[in-house]
Amino acid sequence: MLKSQLSTMAFSKNSSFWVLLVLNIYALVSSDGVNLTVSDLADKQKQLPPVNPAAVAVADIVANSPVFKPAVNSVFSLNLLSSFPEDLEISDYCSELLHVFGQRYVAYVNCLVPAARPVKVCQNCFSRYGSLIDTYNNISSDQVGPGNESCRDSLLRSDRLMLVYLLYSNVEVVWRKSDCDNCISKGFHSLTNDTLNFMTILNQTLSCFEKYQQGNHSELCKNCKNTYRDVNLLYGSMEKNHTLCIDIEDAMNMTRKLWSKNFNCSFPREETVPVIAVSSFMLFLPIIFYLSSFLHSEQKKRKLIHPKRAKSYTTLMNIQDKLS
């Protein structure tokens, strides 16, 4: 029993020694200038259980002691840019231009998301896209700003990622695939006249649908036939002229779906009789061709025509016979 108590006291002393050693070493290398006194170390030692292993005692002190907590305002800052030379940093003009690009980029993306369904990315967001294009053109051009400096190299080509160019490319792909240039005037000032005209007739058609959608749909099919025909004809002409954008395509698809599927309406065509007549003529055309060929073909007898050379040879033979 006495032997075990002595071994326990020896182990506790060894543990205390290692704890004091670790604390003194950390106090010497600590960056925040905290110094531990002997009384502080004694207080920390009293808080340890007498029979805990040395590793557990050290772990408890590390967890509970404020000395081992990382300093918030450490001298080793993560702001690496502050240690770069001034000639490697971007100028105030380029930094402000980058800030404006970020603001307009966020504004355009915030406009695109609500315009995704139903699709209105061209008519709702063209002004914000135009502002973004202007800022990017200022960044990518050779035009110099204050201090005769250009921001193209520092903002677009200074690293492998080229983040500004990558962000612009993404929104430019969305704009190009939407064919928004077909519906927006040059300079991003307004919608084109064809687009405004289409939207006017489309709104009239949708208003007619809304008016007669309750109750019997036969009234809707009858009263909204003219406006629906007009919007279809205008859409067909714009399709031939290549003046369609994604907004018009999606709006027309939804309108046709309402007309045919939701309201179960059909669109009677006035040119049905001419189409039937032309189709019938095309069907009977082979019969007419073969009949005419049979009537105008004649089987003629082949007549043997003696050539003049043969006739001359016969005459010569007769002359020879007479002479003989």
C-alpha cells in the first residue's frame, strides 16, 4: 500500500514537472506578450486531478487556459496584399472601375433570375445589360484613365483565372443564346418596333382569353379568333425576318398552348378549298401523263431506205453486164 502511494506521488510530481515545462516554453514564445507567474502556475496545478496522466493534464490546461487561445488581432495578418509593393497593386481608378463592374454585374444577375419564368430576360434586363457592357468595354479597351493608365492588363490578364473576363463571358452567352439583339435597339435604349407591335397584339389576345375563359370555351374560340390569327401572322413574319428573341418565342408557345390545349380551340383556315384542289391535281397528274403518252405514241413500221451508194453500185453492175 505504501509502495503504491509513493509511486502515485512520484507520477504526480513528474506530471507537474512536464506541465510547468510546457507552460514556461509557451510563455516564452507567445506572441501576445502574456507572462505567467509562479502563483498562476501553482493555481493551474491545483486544478489538475492528482492521478490523471500527464497527457490528459496538459490537454485540460490547453483547453481551459486563456494563454492557448488564438489571438484575434494577431500580428500575422492574412491580408497579403498589404505586403506587396505599390507598383504591383491596382490603382485607385482600376479599383473603382472593378467595383462598378461588380455592382452592375450583380444588378443584371438579380434581374435575370426573376425573368427566367416566364421568360422576359430581354425586355426586363436590357438596360442593366447595357450598363454592364459599357463598364466592361471601359475595362477591356485601350482607353487610358487618370494617370495615363489602362486597366485591361491589371484586371483581365494579370492571372490565369481571368475572373472578370470569365464572369462577363457567362452573361454574354446567356444574352447571345436568347437572341436579345433581335428585340432590342442598338445602344440598348428600347425595344424594337416589331417587338412592341407583337406585344400589343399579344396583350389583346390574352385579354380576350381572360374575358371569355369562364364558362363555355366555344365563345372564347369564336370571339378571340381574329386576334389570335393576327398574332400568329405577325409571329410568322417575324420568324421569316429573323427578328425573334426568346421572350417572343416563349410567349407565343404559351399562347398556342392556351388556345389548343387549355381551351381546346381550333383555327379554321380559309384556304382549305384551294389546297384540296391543288392536292387533287397532283394526285391525278401521273395518270394524265401516262394516258397522254399512250394516246400520242404510234407504232410505225420501219422502212428500209437504200442508200445512194448501194444504188450506184447496182447501176454499175448493170452497165458491166451489158458491156459483157
